[in-house]
Amino acid sequence: MDRKDEKGTEDEIFLTGLRQSLDRMDHILDHPSIPSKEYLKGHIHERLQRRRKSMMLELLLFWLVSLFVIGSGALLAYSAPWIVWLIQGMSFVAAFVLVLHFIIHRRREDLG
């Protein structure tokens, strides 16, 4: 019983010392200011505006790049159609080889 009483008093002493230390820290440290609803709404509105603006810029750049790619592809098709057919044929062969490679690799994994 004595050990439990000693342990209980040690815990109480430790807890009171901890509370006093926390109270001292509260007095030393500045309390953070809580933002108002208007500030938070303004901050959210500003972030949405920036995000919307960046998304519009991305969309514009996507359109410009796609127009450039389509335009250069059309120009290439009209000026040298054999190059277009060569590129299309090589990409088809490369895709076919990759599909075969993955099919064979998967079957090897299933067997082994």
C-alpha cells in the first residue's frame, strides 16, 4: 500500500509541476490570433481566382501547342506524305512489338 501511495503522490507532484510549467509557457508565448470569417473568405476567394487564372493559362497553352502540332502535321502531310506514312508505320510496328512483349512477359510470370 505504501508504494501505491508514494507512486500516487509522485504522480500528483509531477502533474502539478507540469501544469505550472504549462501555465508559465502560456504566459511567455504570444497567443495566436484567430482569423476572422471575412479574412478566410477573402483568402479562399483569392486562391480560387489564382487557380482559375492558372487553369485558363494552361488551357490557352494547350490550345496553342495542339494547334502547332496539328498545323505542322498537316503541313508535313501536304508537303511530304511519304514521311507521314513512314512515321505512322513505324509507330504501329513499335506498338505491336510492345504489346507482344508485355503479353509474353505476363505469360512467363504466370507460368513461373
